[in-house]
Amino acid sequence: MKTKSIQYITVFIFSFCFTYGFSQVELKNKVVDFTTLMPIESASIYIKNTTTGTVSNSDGKFVLLVPNEYANDTLVISSIGYKSFKSAVKDFDNSMEIFLEEDIASLDEVVLVAETRPKTGNDIVLRALERLPRNMPDSSYLQKGFLRHKERNKKEFKWLIESAITVYDSSYNMNAANNLKINVDEVRKSYDLRDVDSLLTYTAYLQQRTNNRNLKARNLRRDTIRTSTLVKAIKWNDTRVNGLQNLFEGKLNLVRNSASSKALFGENILDVHQFELDTVLVDNERKIYKIKIKEGKDYVNLKTKGIFNDGYKAEGWIYIYWDTYAIKKIEYNLIAASPEQKSRSKALFDTQINHKLVLNYMEYEGKMYPNYIYYETPKLVNVGSKPTEPRKSIDEAVATYDKDERYYYTVQEILFTEVILEPEKIQQALAKKWDPDIFSIKPYNKNFWKNYNTLLESDEDEQLIQDLTKRSSLYKD
């Protein structure tokens, strides 16, 4: 009897472990262009009629954890301009690369058939903006997502943060500044090997605290400033420039905030942008306009407090569905255009591209929700006299820096993997304390990350990140 009991217990434990260990299916592969054999970046990989999904990295590779309950559902791999690949989750082959074939609609045929439709890029974009109240969420929702925050110079990574986040939005029609919240749920990685000698950042910090706009970095001496004070200034600048609250609430959240006053995609959109219809492509068996974003007659001004963010021209692409005029994707760059901004960008950042943005949306229950966000911007970090060179002026110190080490840029990627619409779950989440600080270090929860979808690093990034982690002691397992 005792032996049988032991056998039953053993079987139960084995069954439990088997179920737990295989409660999710790992799908991993590479998406490739059938004709060129080149990897396809940012392809959408998702389970049909759900928000479970990911995107391919710059090598075309992806990993997706799929709950067993979706084993009989359809996996879709799609990219704008290609025929989609579909397979039952349980039949997906991890060993064979996924080849996508080009799929392009005829622009001439489309335009001839549709006499009453808008025909120019400007008119199509204006129609899409008119349809935003219909296409964007009109009720409260939560989104679960994964954030990767990277900062590097031209040689190596200097800073890496990976977090699980929750975003609450009350709806498209409500002001984002008062009706959008962000919480950092878990942190997977936190490495920081940046220098703390940025006198320009410290100057901006002092100007903000003292309201003295005449304060100049050239009048400061590094040997008179405590390192702890410089660290405070850098943390302040991190939040000001790269805080998620700023990204979601600001002008660069082009679609979400188009109804706010002086929005980039607002009433005066054609003053600072022009749109040119390029062609009509196919996205997952639906026609989609590909429209070029061009500069308008006025400069783009982000009007960022404490930063000269004026004097830009816009360029990029916007993709709009033919049938609903819903915006699927925006690729948006702001490039220095005015003489003042060109000079500033060259001297401080060694680049003319100051803001690089990709916004990708997924359709769920008839509404368009953010799916993937990529934001890249240069950043002032390693500028100013080193402690070993206290008597050098700011200009002399800048001249001594290796360009590959001095010029930094930050990349933030956010992948959303779940949309929650149930009012009860939303209220439960809102009742808890929310903390949007992505820069604070939190304990590492190994079990949580076993079952959470993340973005796959490119091969190059993985190598550089490994080098960063070897030299950092901030990561706690």
C-alpha cells in the first residue's frame, strides 16, 4: 500500500513538472526574403486573433513563447510588401527558415477603380487622421510589454536596461498627460558603465534648478564638483530625455497625441510635412498605401523644455490600410535643417539625425493598438573635463576626446505582447501603486522571465552585451 502511494505521488509530481515545463511552446526561426535571401527586419510574428506576438530583429530572427492553449491556433508571419506565412502552432517547424515572397498591388489599377477615394498622399493622410476616433481605442485598456533600453558610443555598449512594463491608457480621445500611466513590473538586466563627467549635462541641471539660463559649462571646473552631484545631474537628464512618460505623452507619439494642441500630426500637419503617395502594397492580404513623408514649408519644433529642439525637417514613410484608413506603421526621422540646428547637431552629436522613430500598430477587435516602438536619439553624456585634466576648458577637453568614445546615442525598443480590456482587471491594476522609473534597479525575478516574451537581440548586439555584462557588477541574479 505504501509502495502504491509512493508511485501515485511520483506520477503526480512527474505530471505536474511535465505540464509546468511544457505549458508554453517556444517558436524560434529566421524570416528571409525569398528573392534576395536577405533577412527581413521587423516582420510581425503573432497568433491570429490574439495579441501574443513579437517582431524579428535585424538578423530576421525571432523567439516567441506561445501558451499551450493556442497550440491549435494559427501562427501568422507577415511583413508589409510580402505574402504572409501561416501555420498551426503545433505544426511549426523551428528548423526551416521562413521565406516570404513579394506581394505588390497595382497602383494604376487601384486608382482607376476608386474614383471617389483620395488620390494624393496629403489627402490620404488627412483621411486617416479623420478616421482616428474610429480606428483607435475608444475605451480604457492595459498593455503588457517588454522594454529594452540601450546606450552606446561607436565602440561599445555603455548602458543596458531590460524591463517588463504595463501601460494604461484611458482611450485615444483623452489627453495623454492626464490619462496615461506606466509601471515597471520587473527588471531583467541593469548594467551601467557610463562616465560621470558631463559638464554640459550638469550645466543644464543647474540651469533648471536655479533658473539661471546664463550659466555656461565653460565657467565650471570639474575638480570643484562632487561626483555624487554629477550622478544626480545625469539621472535627471536620463529621465528628462529618455523617460517613458515623455515618450508616450510627448509630440513624438504621433498618432496617440494627434488631438492635442500643436501636435506634429495635428491641425497644422501640412505646414511641417508633405506626403507623397509612392505605391500600394499588400500586408497580410490587405492593400496598404505606402506614402513618403517629406519636409513642409516650416521647420519642425518639438518645443522641449530646456533643449533646443527646433529647426528640423521630417522624412520617412507612413503605411495606411486601403479599406479602413487605419495607420499600420510610421517610420519617422527628424533631421537638422536650420543652420542653427545643423551646427548644434554636428558639434554635440556628430550626426544630423536627431530623432529616429518607428511606430507599429496591431489590429485587435477592430481597433489599432501599439505593437512595437523604436526610438533612437543622440545624447550628451561623455563631454567635459576629466578629473585628471581639471584645468582644461570645455572646448579643449572636447578636442581631446576620441570621437568613437565621445558621441553617444540611446535606443529604446518596446514590444507589446498583451492587450487587456476587461474592466475588472483594469481596476485591479489601477488600485496598485504605479512607478514609471525605468532607471531604478530592482531585484531579478528568474521565474517571471522564464515565461515572458522578450525581443531577441541581434548577433552583433548579443556579442557587445556579453562584453558589457562581464565588466558590470550591477546585475543581480
